Amino acid sequence: MLKELIYEGKGKMTGMRVLDEKGTTELTLQEEGAILGVECTSTSTFVSTPRPNGTMYGEGYGITITKDNEPITFRVSGLTIPNGRPPKSHDVGTLYYWSQSPRFKRLNNVVALFEVEVNADGTFKSKNWEWK
């Protein structure tokens, strides 16, 4: 069951590298948003591998820095489902947070589900919800 909206943001793909002949790619993303209602910026890097059905499975890490300079790191894994000409897609998956900040320490016990809508120009909107 989905619970509280933890994060909402928007951003842009800022880098892409093709890593092998299979089409495995590394993506770097920058975004701005709010985590638990606090303004923040995030940077993340994912490595995605093509699957036979046209989707891609990806894993990566990121860091969120709040406006008060509190770091929150995260690990993410999920699927990219094409929705038109790349990079247009619908992405879904799980996210796990780590934080030493008293304000965000409760996120250490949360499994979050994310949903991202990526536009053809590489911009996107994302939301993360607590999953209970």
C-alpha cells in the first residue's frame, strides 16, 4: 500500500555513456524538488541494461542535498518502459534512503516506490512514495 508522498521533483538528464556493444548505458540526472517538504537538489547515476522485451533494467546511486545542506543518499533499481522515441519513457522501481540527519533519519526505515515520466528532450518529473 502506498503511503506518504516523500519526494516530488523535476530535472534533466545531464549525461549518457554507452558502456558496451549490448547497449548498456550510464545516465546521470540532476533534479530539484522537495523531500518531506524540504527543498533540495539531487544528483544520481544509473547503469541500465536492455532486456529482450525492449525495457531496460537499471540500478544506481544518488545524493540529495537539502537547502539546509543535509545529505541524504539513496540506492535505486527499476525498469524503464519506452513510451515513444527515446528517451521518452515511463520509469518505475524502488528506492532506499540513508541519512544521519535527525530530520531525515526515519527514511532509513522506508522502502520507497518511484515513478518518473521522461520527455523526449530528456526532462522529467518524478515522485517517490513510502511503501508499507
